[in-house]
Amino acid sequence: MSNDKNTVEESLLKLKKGNETYLNTSTCPGDVSPAIRKDTCENGQYPYAVVITCSDSRVIPESIFSAGIGELFVIRVAGNVISDHQLGSIEYAVDHLGSNLVVVLGHTNCGAVGAAIGGHTGGFIKSITDEIKAAIGEETDGYKASCLNVEHAISKIKDNLPMLNGSDSQCAKVIGAIYHINDGHVEFLD
């Protein structure tokens, strides 16, 4: 690991290449060796990207992007919703760890999005589905709703974290993506 900072474009290219590798492998090629564990323990972490994604057990960012220890700063919560806890984690990764790319990664066949569409939730889950419902409105198509949910999360991040608002090439950038659980490819949204 090193503290050499990637550009946003280099970070995005790493994610895309990592996903290409993932599509054609049966094991995760990311470095999880004793040497990298020792290095990150002694020298700290310098993840090149932050990934905010769903807690769904089928969505494993390190595998999806062929990443090893110390490469991604992953934040997981059902429905990839954004609250103060997620905002604080993003802020930490960008300000203190030097990550310059933030990816909100939704996915197809999301149970939380489906629950928001169906409106049949209670308990603490309702706080998640209410947030998703605010994002998707009356949309009933699962894929379109997942995209709207990602866009809503991006807006919330940009509204609250000024370091992700600039157009300057030195600024960190936030983008959206959808992971297709049926075949493993990541669709980066414009």
C-alpha cells in the first residue's frame, strides 16, 4: 500500500477493470495476503474508492471489483440509504484517508427496494423503506426504482458534503452504479 493518490479517472478505471476480472473468475483475485495485512496494519489504509452499497449478501464489493485489503472503503446498509452515519463515514474516507471517488452501488432484485414498492414494512425496517419510497415515488419497476434510489442517495451526499460538489479535478467525485446480480456486471450510471 502507498499513499500515492489516484485521480478520479484512475480510481474509476480500477473499478471497471476489477469488475471485468470478476466477471471471468471463480475466486476473488484481490490481495488478502499476510504481507498486505501487515503493511496496512503498520502503514494505514489508503482506499482509492468509497463504495456505499446494500447489505444484501449477494453484493460483495471487494469481490465485484476484484479488490483486496485496503483498496475500498465499504459502507453497507440495507437499500444503500444515506443517513448521518453514512455521511460521516464518507466524510472520514474522503477527508482523512484520501479517497477521491465515492460510488453509490445499488443492485437489481433489491429486497429493500421491493419492500418500499410493496409498502408492507413495519418496525425499524420502515425507516429504510420510507427513505427509499421518498426516492422512488410511485415507481413500480424494480430496476428503475433502484436507479432512482441511487440518484437520491447521490443528491443527499452532494447536498451535505461540499467536498463532493466541485467540478475541479482535485475534488472528490460521487457517482452511481447498479450491480446486476444475475450476471455480475456493474453498470455505471451517467
